[in-house]
Amino acid sequence: MNPVTITESLLQDYMHHLQGERNLAPPTVRNCLDDLVPFFQFLDNEGLGPEDRISKLREFVSRNGANAVNQEYRRLILSYVAWLMGTRATNPGKRNQAQGHARASVVRNLASLRAFLRFLVYRGLVPTASLLNRGSTSMRGLIPKVPKRLPQVLYQQEAKALVEQPQEVGPGRRPTPLLLRDAAILELLYGSGLRLSELAALDLAGLDLVSRVVRVTGKGNKERAVPLGRPCADALARYQEMGRPLLLSSRRTEALFLNRYGGRLSRRGVEALVKRYALRSGLTHDIHTHTLRHSFATHLLDGGADLRVVQELLGHASPATTQVYTHVSAAESRKVYLAAHPRAASERGAA
């Protein structure tokens, strides 16, 4: 077995560790592994690869003795951060070479790297260091701060125009199977606030149109049941009755949403159709599936929904994650007040 294969074998072991011992959902496991690709590229660039990367990494952080291991890890990670910030992201078309990786991407990469290094320590492949411990505060100075931004949210009329876009067929014309599918997807994204990964992974068994409920597996392999509104349930029923059977090919699949060839519609395919209908409905800013999820949560809060209920519907483990939508809702409330209330005329000029 050559050194490169050893690294690949180790990544397979790490994948099984993430799936079995940490019980992470498949999309999360995929992201954790994808986040390590830039690190291996960095090691190669620093002369610590491509052959036998892990052994060279161990030698590098141990080169000045056991007492200096923590400091060597720190230097390595600082160099990695600088390299990431100055190197083009792997997602083509998103950022140019001069910009480098986005700050949020760097933060995520470092979190994935620290988890991987802890795994290597557990396997006895690299020396341990306090810097790698869970809850260690010594990493804070190495991680670039990400500016807090409010999530992008559509106005209710914008969301309505987007969701109804596939249903606008000419008089006397029947909607095609793909239009029925797209209408159901948009209704489900906005009407239930599903994540992209949750929607793409949906099987027929997860949908109960009688009870008007969809059951999904979210982050951490946690299952939750999300209610369906009448328009969403109707769109799904039309797709199941008149759309999906015509898309289904000779190969059988339990996937709910199919592509034109009869296979499961990919996450990229879902993102593409959302962007396509957003442009058709006149939305000029960058719209993606999470925009509809953000809008779902914010519009619920605007309508008086309890924060804990919204947290449950979104599948958030912590209410702190859902809390950001209260700020969006408050900002929208102020905007409506300034625009509509007669006693706000003087404040409108100042705002």
C-alpha cells in the first residue's frame, strides 16, 4: 500500500468514525471530508505531501520537542489561515483568486480541521496538544471573526410570486410533469422551511398527505415532522398523481423528487430551479433555497408564532440559532411602521 493510499484509507476510517461514533448525518459527514481537501492541498504546498502526509505532519509539529508541540500546531494553523484567505475557493464562479476563501468558509474549515486532528490524536498518529481540546479558548485568536449578518428574507408578496411562478401556464395548457414537480418543491421549501439537503433526500415514505405532514431527517440524524399547508399539500398531490409517474423511468426509486431521467433530483438541480424561477419572478438579488427557509421562519414570527415553535419546525438544536429571525422580524416591523403610521412622518425623513 503506497503512502497516498494510506491517507485515503485513513479518511475512510474517519468517515466511519463520523457516521458511527459521532452519529452525524450524511450531508454533514460529506462537508467535514470536503473541508479537509484544502488542508491537504496546503500540506502539499508546504512540502509536507503529497506522499505520507500524516507522518510528515507528525514530524513537523514534533520537530522542536514535546514542550513546543502546541506552539507548532499554532504556527501551522496560522499559516493555513493565511493560505486559505489568499487562495481561491474550490467552488468555481463564487469568488476570484484575489479574494480567497470567504471568512465563514475559513471558520468552518478550521472547525473541521480541529475535529480531524483530534481523530488523529485518538489514533496515535500525531501528538496531542491543548490547542486541539474541545472547548479550548486558545483557538479563538486564530479564527477570523465573521461579521454577523441578518439572513436574507423575501417580502411576503415576493415569496408568493416566486412560489406561484411554475403554476403560470397559458390558458388551455396543462402543466408539464417538470412544472408540477417544481411547483411542489417551491411550495415545500417556503411552506415548510426544509433545508436543501432534507428536501433532496426525501423519499415517498416521508410524505403523508392524509395527515398533511412531511417527516425529514435533519442535522445530527434527528427526525422531525413538519406540517404542510393546504396549498403545499395540494401541489404535492398533483405532482404525485400527474407528474412523478411520467418522470419515473424503468428503474424504480423511492425518491420523491425526480429529474427528467427518472433518478433522484440532486441538490444542485433544486438550487438551479429556485434561481431560475426567482429570475422569472423579477427578483434581481441572489436567491437560493435557504432564502426560502429564512423567509418561512421570519414570516411565521411576523404572524405571531412562538419562537420555540419555529425552532422545532426548523429543526434547530438551540433557540439561539433561531433567535436571529427575531431581529429580522423586528427590522421588518420598524420598516412597516415608518412607512405606514401617520405619526412616523418626521421619523421617516430621519431614517
